Amino acid sequence: MDKPTLRDSMRLFEQLGRVKSRSMFGGFGIFVNDIMFALVVQDKLHIRADSHSLETFKAKGFEPYVYTKRGFPVVTKYFALPDDYWDDVNTILNIAKQAYLNAKDEKTTHVEAKPQRLKDLPNLRLATERMLRKAGINSVEELHQRGSLSAYKAILSSHPSTQPPLELLWALEGAIEGKHWSVISQARRDELARQI
């Protein structure tokens, strides 16, 4: 399933630096230079609030994203931008840039750990990790070394009774690239599909 808001947001935020996404809070966190400052959930863009922007966001009627964890609601720092903000992407970019800069300033000195498990990569879940392990790919490093096409073919060989969808190939490509599969260009998707 395509995710237009995630795709459009990531393209817009490329102006801020190296952009990527990964599954977070039931949606997709957006990172620039490994700093998360935005979230797309249910095709809505949410921007991270800080002490300066929190009151502004509330005054404008922006709603915080709430998700359920172990049966309890968790209110996040991410506030949904109204859909009509997409009429002026410069407004979104300015809000996002400030959120990014504030998140960058607040980031602690510890270095964020790289994903250790396959399921921690963008687009991948525990079920995908199990498929990859059955195909002989047991680590993030091995997936990077093999590449998406080789990994997909290994899954096909190790799962002869099922035909994994092409989206899995694109998900693997995105996982290696550190981004959601929907932002992989159609030309690259077609190129990978032709090589199966």
C-alpha cells in the first residue's frame, strides 16, 4: 500500500539533510541525519513539539498523537498538522526545520545504536526477520552484504510453497537504504523486479 504523505514528507525534508524513515509508534518516524523530528501515522504528518513550539501548537488546535502501549494511552510530543498545510509546503518545511534543529539541540551526547536485529530495520518485522533467517541471512550486516535482490531470491528458494509479494523485495531494498519502501523510485522498483 502506498503512503503518499510519508513519501511527500520525505521528499520535502531532503532539503534538511539525509532523510530516512522507520516504523515507530504504529506509524513511521522521519529522521534527518539520524535525528527524529516528524512522524507519519494514518497518512497524517505529525511534527515534534518542544518547549518553544508546544504552546503554539496547542493554541492552533493541533492534536498530539496518542497510541496504546500495553493497554494504556501514551501521549507523544508529535502534533498533527492540518491537511490544508499541504497547500503551502514552505510552511511545513519551516515548522519541520525548526523542529529538526530543536531536536538536534536536545539530542544527548550518546550515539544512537545502529539496528542490531533485522526486525529493527525500516519496513521489516519479526515475521520478515524469521523469513530471512530461514533463508540463511541472520544479521543486518549479512543483509547489507547480500543486497535486496539476493535476499529476496533466497527467501523464494527457502519458501517454495509461498510466493512472497514484490513489496517484500522493495521492503528489503528500503531496509538496506534506511527508508520506507514507498519512497523508492518506480524506476528502481522496476529494475529490481526485472532481475528476479
